[in-house]
Amino acid sequence: MSALITADLISLDEDLGNSRFEVIAHLAKLVTAAGRSSDYDTLYAAARAREEKTDTGIPGGIAIPHCRSQAVTQPTLAMARPKPAVDFGAQDGPADLIFFIAAPADGDEAHLKILSQMARSLMKKSFTAALREAKTASQVLALVEDALGVREKAPQAPSATPVAEAATESSARRKKIVAVTNCPTGIAHTYMAADGLKYAAEELGYDFKVETQGSSGGEKLTQAEIDQADAVVFAVALPVRGRERFAGKPFVEGAVKRAIDEPKVMLEEALAEAASPSGKRLAAPSSADSSESADEGGPWGSRIYKALMTGVSYMIPFVAAGGIILAIGFMLEAVTMPNLGDVDPQLILGLKDDSVTHPSLLNLDGVPLSLYLGASLHLIGAFGLNAMVPILAAYIAYGLAQRPGIAPGFIAGSVAVLVGGGFLGGIVAGLLAGMCAYWLSSLKLPRWMASMMPVVITPLVATLFAGGLIFFLLGTPLAWITSSLTEWLNSMTGASALLLGLILGAMMGFDLGGPVNKAAYLFATAGLSAGTLASQQVMAAVIISGMVPPLAMALATTVRPKLFSAPERENGKAAWLLGASFISEGAIPFATADPLRVIPSSMVGAAVAGAISMGAGVASPAPHGGVWIIALVQNPVMFLLAALAGTIVGSVMYIVLKSLAGRQAEATA
């Protein structure tokens, strides 16, 4: 590995001008003159663009301008100690220690780790003081090499400080805080923020762990560490990967630079949120957040599972919006003409008349306004609902291959619809397209060809591969499976319908928005586009069952408030609205704190509700909305009674289990 910094990349005590961009220009010229950049203008433009996005000055008279650029031929550090100091946007004034980090666009991980180590070293006051006292470039170079760990050090006697600290540490439980840091380039600020928080936590006497989501990786927080933490700090410029791991935790969130400028303030704010009953808590993950949207390595079974969850998550908004609009259209059509039957909305709108180019409320041509609006909404909603399978396939492929998988997945999913493969065809199409796109993206190709891969070559080849397999080979068996499943659903009556309701209800109450819950929801939405009564009955059972867990928790905290803490009672108040809106995740704060009692209670209550719904023939043409879609539901009275019965059963069971646990605790005290 070549040296990251040499003496000719160091500028000491020169007047470099009054502007940060003059300093950056000077350092970019040093990098180019040293043969580490192929083009000065390209390097300077990249560094200036990065600086214009966010100030790189940090407290202590330090600045770390940095960029990635195609012009950089090898990772490089250039250093300036200008006189006079130059303002880089830090709160405490101008910077007199400036390190310019120039990284190749495709920099290797080993070099990036060393660059990150350099950034972290600048958080140490002893290091920066030595840099200011150095007289020559050689002395600066020696200090930097020591900080990077590329210079041999004399052996040191082991310090007795840890033992002394251990002996004097208070026996009282120390506050525990975990954090996540990231920044756009993932080179400097990610790790500097982590160290800023770490050193501040040490001064304040807190236990602290941090997960750095940067280019050079870092230690990942375990679920046990997260669960034991009193509060969470997010110092981020990008979405947090795996944010759902922190559900229910008190937290504070701010810019990554804030953790460098005022780390103690962020830590204290996080603990203040934890101490307050009305403090901020991380909500249960939404559909789009609950699964990671890109492959992060690991066993293929885990990758495929994450990709499937990603597809379902992105599909749900299309199903919800399209399905509800379609259901409103059905309702308006039925109110206007109850005996209308199954009529093509395009025929009502006159779109099949060659003289009509587009619908217009100014030319109803004798069609009642309510019927015209109903047909219009019918058509608009159908477009959203019919996009369900292609979107499912597109985002399954995205979960495996990121952006290059979207187009092949969407097109292959559309082919699956064409051949009658339904949602099973969409799943297969998404997996085939994603795996092919992933494989293509892993190839080591010349740079001129690599630039064409994500836009042209990968979508073309992956689409031909996945779409061709579905069209010519897999379409017929997938269509047979789909039609057989539809016939089985339509044939279910009596005891078999009750059993299906019990099973679906228990699945909805089991993991509250997790994979089992989503599997039941996907099963229900899969047949909804067909518009059959049986598929609408399954949809209603799933919706009602999903409402029950948070409603049961809300009822329990209302009926027996003394059994619950103040934060639990607050969560119970929020769970009323969440449950009524069919957001099962509203019960997660309770399940996290008391899973052995909450999950069985949720499953039993939801199963009862699902069975009653299926037995009473409740049907919903809309795939989401909870109690707010009551006007669209067939047999609305039983819809409400099923939800009420399940809520009462789940609530009573939870109160009994929690009361028994309290008595046992008193008996053993």
C-alpha cells in the first residue's frame, strides 16, 4: 500500500488566502502535482461541490474538506496549516489545521479505513496540539504516520488506569446510550461524530456504544445492546439502516455535524427524552421501513427473505390507494344503479366510443353524475390495484440488486400478470430479475463498460432472462397454481371458512407487522384484484384481525390503569387510533416490554375476530383503512362486532395474565 501522505503534500504557515475555496484549490494542486490526481479541475470541482453542501469545519480550529473523484488515482491526504487561519464554517472560528481527503470514486476499503482513522485522530486534543507545535513537514508527517498506525512505536508499559477506574466506578447503574452515525461520503464525519459522542459519554460517566454506517464499516450494535440502552442518538445525514431495531426507544436525532459540535448536548437531550413520559419514542417501523431495501450480504436465505419483505412493503401503498379508490367507485356505482352488475367502466365513460378522446364532466351524455364519478374512480383505482404485481416484482428485485433490478423486475412482473401467474408469478419474476441483475452487477468490467451496466446492459439482460423464463417456461404452471388457489378460496364455506379465519387472525396477531403478519396480508391482497366475494371476505378478516392487538392493549390500559406504568398508559391512548386505522404495529411497545403475555393475548383475540368475520361473511373490497372504510364494507354491523369481540377477548386475557404475574411477583418478594 502506497503512502497516503508525503512531505510534499504538507503546507505549513503559508498565506493561502481568505476563502476556504482558495485553500481547497491549493491542496488540490498539491495532490495533482504529486501525481495522485489525473486532472486538477475535476478534483477541485468535486471538492468544491462537497464543501458547498455542508461546512467541513469542526470545533478546535480544524477542517476536513473531502471528496471522491474519478480524477483521484490513489487515496491521498494533503495538509495545510495556513497563516492566517481560514473560516470553514465551524462555530468557534476559523481553522488553522486543514486536512484534505481525496479518495478515488471506487476507493478500496483498506485505504478508506486509514482515512477514517485520520479523521478520528483529529478528535484527540493531544494530537492536534502536537500538529500546531511541529516545525517542519517531516515532523508533521511523523505525527500523522503515528496516528495512522503505519509507523513503528516503542513498546509502552501497560497502563494501570483501567484497573483504577474499575475500582473507583460507582456501584450504581450507569446510564446506557447507543448511537448510529453516518454521512454522505462515509469517510470522515461518520467516524468523527462517533468519537465525539464516545469521548463526551466518557466524560459524563455513561456507558456508550456506537454503530458507524460508513465506508470503512464498523462494529454493528447487537439487539441486546439496543434493548438494554436507556436512549438512542442518531447523528445522521442518511437514512439509518435497520432503523426498525430501535422501535420503542427514546431518541434524539440530528445532523451528523451536530454530534461533532455539541456531543454532550445530544447525549443529555436523549436521556431527557427517556426521563419524560411524553418524550419522543421511535415509532414501530412503517411498511417501507420495516425491511432493508438493498442486499447487505449474508446467507442467500436471509437476502431473499429481506427482498420479499421489501417487495411487500413497497407494494402495500399501491394496494391501499388503488383498492380504496376502487371500492369507493364500486359504492357510487351501486348506489346509483343497484342492479348494474359487472359493467366495464370504460363503457360508462364512453371511452370505447371512437369519438371520445378523454372523459369530461361537461359531456355526461345522459349518464348520472354519481355513476360517471363512480366509473371514473373505478378506473383510477383499478390502475393502482393492477400495478400491485409488477410493483411487488420490481421491489423484490430492488431488494436483491438495488436500482438496476427495478426495471427488469417490473417488466417481468407485468409478463407474469399477462400469463395469469398472479402474485406468485410476481414473486418468482422479482427473484429471477433480482438475482440476474445482482450477478451482472458483481462482474469486474472495464470502466467504460461498467458505466453502461446499470442503465443499459443490466436492465436489458435481466429483463430478457426473467421475462423470457416467465413467458416461455414458467407461465403455465404458475397460472395453474393461481387458478387452483382462487377456486379453493371460492369453495370455502362453513367450518373451513371459520378455520381459515382463525389461522389468518392468529398470523396477524403473532408478530404485529413482521413477516408472518405480512404473509397473511399478502395472501389477502393477492386475490383482491379478482373482485370475488371470497377474496373480499378474506380481506375483511385480515383487516379486522389486524385491528385487534392495539385495540386490546388500549382497552386493557383503560380498564385497569393501575396495572400499567405511565408510559404504557400513554402508549395505550395512542393505540386506540392506531388499532382503529388497522396499524397492528401499535401493539409493538407492549409486545417489546412483555412478549410472553402480549403475543398470546394478541393472537387469541385476533383469531376470534378473524373467525367471526369469516363466519358472518363480512367482505371488504378495500385492502386497508380499518374502521374508516366501514361504509364500503358488506355487513358492517358484523365487521364492528367481530372487531369488538376480538378486542375484548384479547384485553381480558392480557389483564388476567398480567395480574397473575403481579401476584406471583408479590408472593416471591
